[in-house]
Amino acid sequence: MAYSFINLGKNRNLNSFSLINNERVHSYKNKIGISIFVPSLINLYNIRGSKKNKNFVLATKKFLNHKIPTNIGLYSKDKESYLLNLGPDELLYINYKKKLSSLISFQNNLTKSKSAVTDVSDHYQVLYLNGELVRWILSKGCPVNLDKNVFKPGFCTQTILGHVNIMLLCEDKNSFLIIFVSSFLNYVIKWLKVSSQEHGYKITI
């Protein structure tokens, strides 16, 4: 069976809207331990290249307006985008306002340094999580040390949540982004609901 990224994008939106018919607010003792926001389509680009290559570093700075974070597990951000340093040769660029208009030029520049950029917007789902108990709830199924003094704002990583591979980004003390393959959306939502049942949750679409 041939898969279309266009169809994947449509399926993701349908999956999001299907949540409307399910319970989206559960309050325990009139408290909400975690708030889950399911945004509309966000633009994501997987970038591969050597951070030791001068041309790669310059092209990234020119077209993304970001310096590559110095260490793996860190990210840089501005008002509308993030650049995550996920591995020795892997970056993830997230822009939630507009597509990368200069993508073709960026690709051409990366070719010179034997690097590549791939639009993966239709392949992934992003969830925004926040709340006083968000770290505790995530820790029930995530092996990363989520202590506020260890996994701080500005940190990111590739890990698992339950049985799903995710990318995790700490935006603030009690605020996170999780990114995962869009077909797992309903599983992740169900996992979060079950894990926060005793604390209360609210899902916004």
C-alpha cells in the first residue's frame, strides 16, 4: 500500500477532531494536574549534516536565523521557532507560524556540504503540555530524569513515553512539547488521560 504524506496530514487532523467526542475534561477535587493542547498543523523540518562543516553551519544560520546549539540535548528559540540539537548529525527545526519559504534554496546550499533537509510536517504530531504535575505525570512512562533541576528549560531529548518514541522539549518549568509520529495521537492522549486520572486533566483542540 502506498502512503501519501498529504493523506497523513489529513488523517492527523481527523484524529484530532475525533477527540472532541471523548471526555476532554476530568477534574479531581476541582483541580487540573495537566493541560494538553493539540495544535493545528505545525511545520517541522528534519536536518542532517555535520556540525563540523563550516558551510552547513553557515547555511543553517542564514536560512533558519538560528545558531546551532552547542551541545546535543539543547535547543535555541525565537518568537516563532525552535532549533533542536538531537544528535551528532541531526537537527529538528520547528516553526509554528509559517513554512520555510526558502526551503529549495536551503536544500541547494546544504547539498554543497553533503547535508539534507526534509519536510516532516505531515509525519509528526506536536502536543503542548503544562501544569503543576506535568513532570510527575510524564515520569510515569518516560525514563528521562525530569527533575526540575536536571531537565531544565532549553533542554530537549529523544526518548519514549509509554510505548511511543517521542522528542521531548522543556519550554518552561512546568511546560513541555512532545513530538511523535501522528498515527500515535490517540494512544498518547489515552496514555496521558490514564496517567493523570488522579490529578485531573484538560484537553484543548
